[in-house]
Amino acid sequence: MLCYSSSIMHHYQKNQQQTSIIDAWGEKGLGLISRHNSKLQVPDVIPGEKVSLKVVKAGNGWAYGKLLDVQHASDDRVNAVCDVSVTCGGCQLQHVSYEGQLAYKKQRVVKAFQSKQLDCPGISVHGMKAPLYYRQKGQFAVTKTAEGDIHIGLTAARSQRVVDTTSCHLQAAPVNQAIQIIRQFLIQQNVPIFSDKQAQKGVAHLAFRWVENPAQLIVIIVTNESDIPAWGLLRDALADIPEFAALYQSVNQAPQWTVLGDELTLLWGNSELYQEIAGFKLAVSPLTFSQSNACQTECLWQRVSAFVQPDSSKRIWDLYCGSGGMSLYLAMESASVIAVEENKQAILDAKKNADYNRVDNCDFICADVKDVIQDMTRHCDALVVDPPRMGLAADVCDAIIQRKPDRFVYVSCSPESLVRDLSLFVAAGASIESVDIIDFFPQTYHVETVVLLQF
């Protein structure tokens, strides 16, 4: 009879097959099986399911598996709407009912709070009525296979292999139509396709900005050289899409690492495009950060405003403000807003947005937050931060703790960096009053969290 000590590390072997019950959610929407201090993570499964699987990668104490068959399905299991959802790296949760997805995201946030021994009050979850075709931004890689076929799509999880996609169910119909038109153009004109391995210059990526209100489509062709052969033919073909509004070329000398380059040229169309959110007219720029979900952007602004409680006497700081939409929204009911953002194009758009919406009590500052917050002496009644995924720099946290704003709202797209920073504020005397989840990214593991703290 074999006995295993809990201190013994179990090692999975590549190509090993087994039948197991999924214990819990793992990282990035994967299912987790934990045995003897070793973790096996499997995509396309749900906790509680009994599945057969094959180990495809293995190391010391970790492994990744491939789902072979579901022997006992969860009540939350549904059929994915996309033919490549299993192989494409864009969606991780299409096999989960939308109610199950929201429950997973709530559990993920609660688990993050518990990992730092933080109090987590009742969480409000704000989902979408229509959790497909919602994205306002899209970026797709373009490659050519050894057989000469052009593939357009996202890369597979934990891989650089591009999964060819005929229709992405997170993108609006005009984006999918544009992808197919561009595919035919690249084939018919024999346009060079970028390859890092073969030192081939050419088209490397496609990027899109989609605006729902009013309906407009921006198309960006990313190359690592300055010329797109016969691009006028592409423009004429894209004109079959009624919403097509602008065609850009982005030159990126290292497209194997990033999508958009610093050099952007308008080939055709209108450089002055706008969208309407919550009654505000807002500039749309290819290089400016903006939320990828217009419907949930309005929901976010509403929840932040409810936490801030703006009134005619309050002076609000909005740090990492992007193109300033939320700043303007908060300014409408407050005494003033100071908004800080380091992206120059975003600040230009923010000032343009203020002019178009006749908002004159919003001061936009182009600077890195950590470089200015230490020296900002103007009064702050309420503070809003919406930092990048890595969270706040240590000196920004210190400056916030020094000021101890009465109401402090933290917007985060990473529960892990969020709770790391929250633990510092709680240790300095802040209390966590409310937590909301805004589902900006249905069908994926990503989660947007809004937290109200008070010092």
C-alpha cells in the first residue's frame, strides 16, 4: 500500500492522461487541480466538473492540461458561440453562463481581498444585458503560414501562434466585415506580411476603433515599413462598410513586441471623430487610451460619482484621467476637477472635450502622476485614481496617505495590484466602505473593480 506525505511534491508528466474533478478556479480563468503541493491548470473547465484531460506542459510543481472530455458538466456550462474559443487567447469563459462568469469575477475579487486580510463589504456586480459584440477596440496579428495562407487573429494562450479568426464575437459586425475585406486585399495584391523569423517586412497587425454613437469605424494598418502597396484599393473596398470613417497607417519598427508604433499617418478620412457617452461629446483618437466598452463606461462613471458624492463645494482630483470623460462627468456637479494624465494626445483630446462640452471648471495637467502629486498643494475633497494594471507607485501611495482625502475612489483592472495598494491605505487608517464590480470584459477573466475608501 502506497502512502503519500503532504510534504512530497507530486510531478505531472507531459502527455499523461487522467480523469479528475476540477477543484477551483485557477489563474486567468483556468480550472485548478491541486494534488500534493502540485498545481495542474486546465482551460475550458468549471470547478466541480469531472473531466478527462491530457498534460501538455509540466514543470516542478506545476502543469498545464488540455481538456479531452467533460464527463460530468457543471450547471453553468454552455456552448461557446465562437468556433475558435478553445484555441484563441481572447476569451477564456465562453463555456460559462454569463451568470456564472459574474459569480467567478466576484469570487476572484473576494479571494484577492482575503489574501491580504482585508475587509470586503457586500459587493455589487454590474453586468451587461448583451455580453457579446461590445468591444470598441480591437487588435489582431497578421501572419503568413509556410503554405502561404494569411492568418488574422489573436495568439493562442501561452503561445505566439496566431489563431485564424473569421469572426470575433466580441467585436462589432463592421469590424469583422473589415477584417475579411482586408484579408482579401492582402491576398489579391500579394501584400508583404511581416515575419520576424524570416526578416520579412510588411503588414504585422490590424487595429480598430469602433464607435457606437454615432456609428463610426477607424481602421489602422500596422507595418514596419513606410509603404502599403495599392492602399487606395483597400480604401475603396472598405467604403462598402457604411460606418467606415478613417484609414490610418501605423509604422512600428518592432511589431513583434508592440502593436502600434509612434508614427501614425492618416491615409484617408476624418481625423476629427467623436462619440457620445452619457450625453458628452468625446474625441476619439487612435493613440489615446479609452475604455473598450461604452455601455459600461457610463456605468463606471455613475458608480464613481455615487462614491465621490460631488457637489458645488467639492474639489476633486482625477488621476490617470485618460481623455477626460469621467473628469468632465464629475465636474458637472462639483466645484472643480484637477485631472492628471501623462499621455500628451490624451490631454489634447481632454481639453478638446472640455471645450466641446462647455465645461470650464476642469484643469487638465499633462504629467506623470508620481512627478506632480508630491507638489500639488491645491485642496482635495475627493480623490479618484484609475491607474494602469500594475497599480500605484509607492510614492503615489505615500502622497495619498499624507493628504488623507475624505473620499477616495480606486478604480482597478487588477484585483492583485488593487489589494496590494489597499493594504497600505488600510494600514494608514483608511476604511473600505464599498466595493463594486463593473463587468467591462464579458467572456474573459478580466475584472474592473471600484472601491470607496475613507480616511
